[in-house]
Amino acid sequence: MTGSKVLVVDDEPTVREVVVGYLRRDGHDVAEAGDGNTALELLESDPPDLIVLDMMLPGVNGLDILRRVRASSAIPVIMLTARAEESDRVAGLELGADDYVVKPFSPRELAARVNGVLRRTGGRPDEAPPTLSFEGLDIDPLSREVTMDDKIVEMTPKEFDVLQFLAASPRQVFSRAQLLESVWQSSPEWQDPATVTVHVRRIRNKIETDPENPRWITTVWGVGYRFEP
């Protein structure tokens, strides 16, 4: 979605220069910060539509910034990290990151991911898709709101995308690879399937009475996940 405001936060000037250049070429209004404190000031004064956020920053680090953002906002966040360990990626995802990219990365791929997330979270279709309703659980694609027994359930944009995708095809089983391709528009070669596992766990913690024995999103062992209407 062109014309969106994007905040790029990274302490490496060369990385910022390349990423900002690609995003501005796509028509986005881009602000940049080289440290955590400057990023927090920009978030307060001019909230963006999406944040590209490096995990390792001087001052306030990326995870602390993400934690503060998620305390009050569902702004999409794409994490940048030089760390390849799964535990680091999972830490960001569990705090509410929508996606992550491991350095060194292709700036073209990052720009594509930014555009993909903005299309899913900021676009509005010409014809409103119907609300998905299941025994007290309602998923509204237009407002991107989830309600349980008429109470709004706060979700990140990617959590909503996963839940909506599964609920739109009830009882159909999707592997983690299929979910990566359909929801993240990525593949297991580029994206760790653990990303899907973390998001499903977070969704269950929000909509399930007993997340260990889920009623809505069940696991089909050795295959993937399905939504039970």
C-alpha cells in the first residue's frame, strides 16, 4: 500500500540508507532513527503505519521498543536481527512482532514484505467480505476485529491474518508451509516454520478457554492446524 508512513529503526547508517531508499522508491513516507530513544520520540510525535525495527540497538533495544508499542498499539512491526538463533526470533514473535528478517538480507525482499503487510493491514476491499461467526466468536475482515462473547480480543495484524485464514476454511487442515506461503507470502526456505507455531500459540492464549486443550484451532499431529467451527 503506497503512501504509508514507515519508521525504519537501525543503528547501521548503511542499512538505513538502503532500506529507506527502497521504501521511498515504492512511494512510502519514511522516517528513520539510529537508536532506541530517537525511535520512541518519533513513535510518540508521529505514529507510523508500520515499523521496521532492528533488534540490537544502542540505548533502548528493539525488544523493549516492541514491548512498549504492543502495550498500546497494533502497529505492524517487522523485526531485523543479525542473530540466527531460533530463540531470538521466537522472543520477538512472542512479544508481538508480525514478521522478521535475518541480516544480511535482500532489501528488495524486505520492501516486498513491508508492502505485503501494509496491503493486508491497511487496504480496504471494494466489497466488504462477510463476518465469520462461530458460537460467540466473530471475525470481521473489514474492521479487522475479533470478538468473543461481544468482547473485543486484541490481536496483532499477523495474528488476525492467521485466524481469519484458518476460519475461512473450517475443518480444512493446513501445514505450516502452506500457512507461510498463504499468510506470510513466504516459504520455509526464507521463513522459519516456527513463526507459525508461535502465532498459533499466541492466538490460542487469546481466544481459547483452555489453550492446552484448544476448542477453535486444533493441531493435526504430523500435518498442521485446522479451525473447528
